[in-house]
Amino acid sequence: MIKSVFKKQHYGVVGTLLVSALGYILLFYGIASRQNIKGLLLLFLFLFAGYFYILKYLKCNGGAKNSFLFYSTLAFRLLPLCSLPLLSDDFYRFIWDGQLLQNGINPFTYTPQQIVNGHGEWVAPLLFEKLNSPYYYSVYPPINQFIFWLSALAAKNNLLLSVIILRVCLIAFDIGNIIIIKKLLFIKNLKPELVFIYALNPLVIIEFAGNLHFEVAMLFFTLLAIYMLCKQRYSWSAVSLGLAVCTKLLPLVFIPLMAKEIGWLKTIKYGFIVLLTTLLLFSPFIHNVQLWRNFFSSLKLYYGTFEFNGSFYQLFKYLGWAYWGYNPIAYTSKILLFLTCIGFVLAYIKSKNIFEGLFFLLFVYAIFAAIVHPWYILPLVAFTPFIGWRFGLIWSALIGLSYYTYSEMPYHESMLLLSIEYVLLFAYMCYEVISIKTVSS
């Protein structure tokens, strides 16, 4: 079996996949802390070098029918199964919310600090100490909360088993993403091997399977909504997008894109179904004014207080300190919101199809945000197979530089690395624009 695979497959690709597997094992099990920034960046560079090599091979030779390549994508996602997330500590809050639900407590009612002050007997002290947001109400929507509840079926102090339950659920969503992308490629008459742009992307594997981020679920329901839309099952598509909103609120801005596909009248009905689905799923958790206040107060604190890897935000902040001697955040936030709205309108108007529209909506959202965690841009990777632009892949490779922030205590961003990330990103975008204009002329 293996021998026949090697006869059919280019030796360089097989070797790259095997060596990449070793790289993932080192990343998930061989690095003790995210403060080991040199080791992390070397592994990122190593894994992305292999990734781009395989994409170049597939572009020249195809190979989507090769089972070895497909099963490699599944194996890479299973490699971190028994490891604790290395690059994010959000999973502690996931498990905390799950334990609240297991004990009949609504995670939107009390902050973790209030629970501890109330002397909850079920509280695991070690879990509380690891929380990065002990003074905030939960900000995680209903779909997430259900999976958190599943993770808490493990014994209170069995952290690894809770993580494995979370990971199995998210890997299932990610496999679903691969399947739907492949089906959509078939519907759009695109090359099936383009699915590996997403399936083999190292950041996708590291952040979804490794670090347990729920954008993978949002992406699954969004892709499912597009698939249903292509099949003209508009109501089911709207329900699917509602489920996406119930993992992260951002997909609400996708609704106007539907007008180009189904017209404004059907889009109004579509939006109503999305909102109804969202409200129905939120209602068991947030069913009075105070709970909504708690939820939105935490969202406001998160988006109004924190900053990480922002591009234009950091530029405006730098100019503020350089010319006025303070951070003009009160003005910056309004400017960025205005620019985001302008970008959204342009994406709605100028996009050639729903995939390009979604891609540029998400890009605009990320490029003008104050917080741009690496996993925020992964939907760009998922929509890249359907469009002509490839700068989303370049960003997925460059954004690993942002993890330098965690290499020092207290956390401190490197303006040099931030500049390198965005200068190279915008340089490649300019290159793509010039290349497209040259070809079209």
C-alpha cells in the first residue's frame, strides 16, 4: 500500500508531508512555553516552507485524487489530540463556562470573580487562576456554550480530558470545512486540489486543532450556508448563517451580500430567519435586559480596552504619541469604524461573487481592527480557493510574528515585527494588483 503510494506521488511531496508531521509534533509536544519565541518562529517558517512547496507542486501537477495527501491533512489535525494548547489560554475559560453550565449556573449571570467570592464548592482553584478574564462575563455565544458544556462532562480536575473533548468537536467542524470547500469547488467548476490551500495551511491546523479557536465552527456554518445557497435552499441557508452568528456575531454583516445572489426581497426574508434563529438559540442563556447588558458590557470591554497586532490602529497610535504626546484612542476608534463601514460598502458593491464579498468583508474587518489575533484571519484562507487573490495566504504566514508579544512578561508588542508583517503584506498585495492589471491589459 505505502509502496504504491510512493510510486504515484512525487517523492518531494511525500518527504515534505512526513517532515511536516515531525514539525507539528515538535510544536505541540516539544515546546514547553510560548515564550520560546525562537523555536516557535523557526517551526512556523519550517511548516510554511513545506506548505508553499506542496501548493506549488499541486499547481503544476494536480494531485487532488491522491489519498496520501488527503489523509495527511486528517493526520495533522489529530497530532495535537493529547496536548494542551500552547499559544492560547482561552480554553481555560471555555472549560470554566462548561463547568458553570454543568452546575446549573448561567455564564452570563456572574463573572468568575463573583463565583469565587460566593464560595462555589465546585470551583477548581487551578482553573480559576489560569483565567485571562476573571472580571468579565462570558462573551461566548450559544453554540460555543453547548460544546463547553460537553467538555465539562469530564471530571472536574481532568483538564486534559476536557481539552480532548473540545478538540474532537473542533476537528469535526474542520473536517466538515474541508468537505464543504471541496463540494463548493465542484459546484463552481474549480480545480478540486484547491481544497489543500485550506486543508494543509499550517496556521489553520495550529489554531483550530491545536489552540482550540471557535472560528472553525463559525466558518463551518458559513460555508454550509453558502452551499445551501448554491442549492437554492434559501431558508436552510439562513438557518445555517444564524448558527454561524451563534458562534460569533460577525456573520451578521454577511447578510447584505445575499442581495446579489437572491435579490433584496428574498434577502429581507433571509435576514429575518437569521435573526430569528439567533434569538431562539440565545434565549435560554440571555432572556432579560440585565443579561443582555452583561453580555454587551464584556464585548465593549474587550473591543474597547485590548489591542493586539492592529495595523492602522497601531499607526494612528504611533502618530498620536509622536505628534500630540498621547494615544488618541477616542478619535482613532471613530476613524477606524468609519473606514470599516466604507470598506464594507465597497465590498458589498464591488464584489464579483459571494466568495469575494466574504473575503473582502473579513479582510476589511481585520485590517482596521485594534485586535487581530492569528485565528481571526483564517476565514480568509478558507475563501482563497474561490478567488484570484493569494495575499491571505501570505498574511497567514506572516501573522505568526505577532506571537512575539507573548515572549516577554508583561506582554509587549514589537513594533519592528509588526512593521515587517504589514509592510510585507501590503507589498505583496501591490504585487498582486500590478500582476492582475498587467495580465488584463
